[in-house]
Amino acid sequence: MNGRIGIGFSEGNRAIYNKATFLRLRERDDSEMGREINEFRVELVNKYVPPERRVLDIGPGALTFMKARGNCLAFDINPHAVAILKRKNEWFDAYSDSFSVKGIAGVTFFDSLEHITNPAIILNRIGGQHIIISLPIFWNRKQCMNSKHFKPGEHLWYFTHRSFLRYMTGLGFEMLEERNDETRMGRESIKTFVFQRI
């Protein structure tokens, strides 16, 4: 992490995503904390996006949020998750040249934005939709380097609070709400933000 600007970047996603990853995430989501976190996420999303409106989930993990909330499409890079999404007609190619968020009222990045090499590619395609993002936020370089979230090659982006807001503002978004519920539930240094394009 560059101490001056508060942003760190790890070149190249070398993480392995497969059926074992999917099952590990599903087991985590089925814990008491996992259920509490998912309930919080569904409630927060529905606060800004009524249940009858569709949500695009970027990086849905074990598809837990999608199942609980309903009315979702998703983009993922895990072949196992992609196969399930395509079979259920819930797949959305966020990098397609024909990308269109028509009919989508919200976009979520739960524990996923920090894994994406260039999230601006997706964020720049979003119009008036609400965006809900949960990710690790660090005080400084030392905390980042000592954190369980410091995973070079898997977590590609590392932000301080100020640098993340500056990053999103630079892409044309305004923060509507900030929450630390997931940290209070026992996670380390996780913040949740709601944004909308200015």
C-alpha cells in the first residue's frame, strides 16, 4: 500500500477458483455469522432496491445472497458457479461488449471488488443503479500488511477509507450510506458502502 495515497495494488490474480472454493464459501455462509451477514446484506439491498426490482451480483461466491434475496443475476469467474448460473438462466456477462444494465436496479460487490483487476471497467458501465460494496478498509500500510485480508495475488486492491471514497468519487459516484455491521458481527475491518452515480 502506498502510504501517501492510501491505495495498494497486487499485480495479477493468481487465485484458484473451483468447486472446492465454492463449497468452502458455502460452508462459511452456513455458519451463524454467515447467516447474520447475509441477512444484513439482503435487508440493506432491499432498502435501496425493492424486491421486485432486479439486482446484479458481481462475484456471488456460493450464491447465498442470490438465493436469499431472489430476483438476481450474477457474474463470476469460478467455473463451478458459472455453470450453475447458466443452468438457472441467472448468468450475466459483465465484460460483454453488449453489456446493458437495462432492467437492473442495483449492483452488488460483496467481498469481490478487491479481487477484480480493473473494477472500473464494470463500474463505468453503471448508470443510475444503486451500488452496494462490502470490502476490507485499512487504516494504514502496517495494518494492511498484518491483516488476514492481505492476500497478494488474490486480493488485488487495498484501500484506506479516504482513498476508497476518492476512487469512487473519481468514477462519478456519491456515497449515500456507510455501515460497519459486518465488522460488529466479527469480521475484520469490513465496511459496507452504498453509492449512486452523481
